[in-house]
Amino acid sequence: MAAAGEPHKPKDWSELPKDLIVLITERLSAYADHVRFSSVCFSWNSALARSDELINHSPSLQHQYFPLLVLPNRLKDTEDKNRCSWGLLSLTENGKIYKLHGLPKEFRSMHCPGSSHGWLVIVDVATPSINIFNPFTRAQLPLPPMDTFRSM
Amino acid sequence: MSSTKIFLKSSDDKTFEIDETAARASETLKNIIDGGCLDGVIPLPNVSSNILPKVIEYCKKHGGDNGSSKKIANGGVDKDKEILPDYDEEEDKREKVRVDELKKWEEEYMDFDQQVLYDLMLAANYLHIKGLLDLTVEKAASMIRGRTPDQIRENFNINSDFTPEEEEEMILIEDEWDDEWAFD
């Protein structure tokens, strides 16, 4: 490990030790900041992937962040025809609206009846199928076909 | 209070003097001192002579008192004092003045560029100086809040090392300021 303050050697922040990256992210109360922090460079991204995993598996850690509301009327096609973007309303930052890019374009026509712990329930009426989807990790899991639910 | 001198040797072999009481602000140094294996000079192979005086300056100011930044976080109110029967208003005022003075000192102390911040954060982490680590981590977080990845890269002088494909896949959160879709 290079000595802190080694003369004449420019400091490379991308080499910041993981435990310090995690300490910094603990001080970001807006989830948008967390996401943008992790998309700065590869090493920060992989350091935070681990803490993302922790956040996704621990409801108590999710409480570090205030919820973002998905704005259904802000689904939009982007220049890239295979992607679409969503509007997210931040409750803590004076109603600031973020645009979440790079989502699969199929989501444009799907219906989201609810969410839990960061997972969105996505219903595709055309197929028909139900999936749960995490918009930040992009993890997607299929749920059993609709006809297995007697009430539907 | 003992005023025994401790000598610290930087990674580039320069020796610095510090009072033992000040050195105790660092958990790492405190353990070395208490461990009794102090052999005149403590070598610090992870801290260079560029940054060690800055670390010593912090330790001198805090003199083994690791709780100072916590007091600031509580708005300068020391919880223990509130439950004392003889609550001294004058003492409370003096404490507030002391905390304000410390805040001002910290503001001036923390006025440096990102290169120094990097070294100081690493040194605080290595030497286990809780208050200094809190200050440096908070400064880094303040350079990230509300900023786009490009602005963060600029602040910390780093280049994006994602491949164009990874960049494409990246979830991007952007501020949306246009009111094209304003609520009706």
C-alpha cells in the first residue's frame, strides 16, 4: 500500500480502500446520490455492489434512504430505442424529480401495481406475466403465471 | 497530565515530536503507548512527512479528547451535564463558546484540496483518529451530494474506466429540471 502523503505522486481516488468508500456512502441520505456515486468508476462500483447487496437484503438498512416514488406518467422513450426512462420523485429533496435511464423498453407498456422493499411488481397484460423487478440492480424474477392465482 | 514527548517517524524517515496527551487522540498510538513497547520512536510506514504535521496539528487541538466532534453533533450539549443536580449555566455558556471556537477551528483546518483530503482520510483511518476520520469522510461526502457522476469525477480528478458497453448498461439518475411534464 502506498504511504498516505507520498510526495509527488498524484492521488488516485479510484484506489480508495473499500471500507472508506462504504463510510462515505453511509453519509449519503439520498439514494440518487448513492447511485451516482457508484457509477463514477469501476472500483467504486464494485465496492458499493457489496453494500447494495446488504441494503437489498436488510430492510433496516433501507431505512437509511427515504423512498423515491415512481411516476407512471413519466415513463418515456429515450433516444436509444431499446431503452426507456422513468421519472422518480424524491420526497426529501423538495420534490426533485430524477430521470432513471437505461431501463428495458418493454417496461414502457407494462403496469406496476405496487412495490415492496425496492422491488416493483411489473404486470405485462399482453403476455400475460408478472415479474418483480429491482430498477437499480435490474434484478428480475418471474412470478407464477396469473392463472395460478384463483382470485384473478 | 503528563507531557512526555513521543517521536513519530514518517514513511520518508522524518521524525516529528508530539506530546503524549496529544498522541492519545489516536487509538493506534494510544495502544502502542499503553502497550509499553514504546522504543523511543514510533515508525509510521503509512504516513509521509507531507501529511504527518497536519495529523499532529489535529491531535494537539484535541489532546486525546475523541469526543469533541460528538459534542458538536449534539449541538454542543453534553448529555452528562444535563442530569447533574448543580447544572451550571455559566459552565454551559463557556462550553458553547468552546464548541463554537472548535467549529471555527475545524472549518479553517479542513480548508485544503482533494489531494490532501485523500491522504488525511487514509492517515486518520490508519491511526484510528475517529474525529478526524469523521471530518474527512464528511468532506468527501459533501463533494458527492447532489452531483452527477461527471461532476464527482471532476471533483476527485478521476477518469471513468467503464467500457462503452458497461457505460451503456449503466443506470443513470439525472436531475430533470424541464417541466415538460408538469403536473396538471
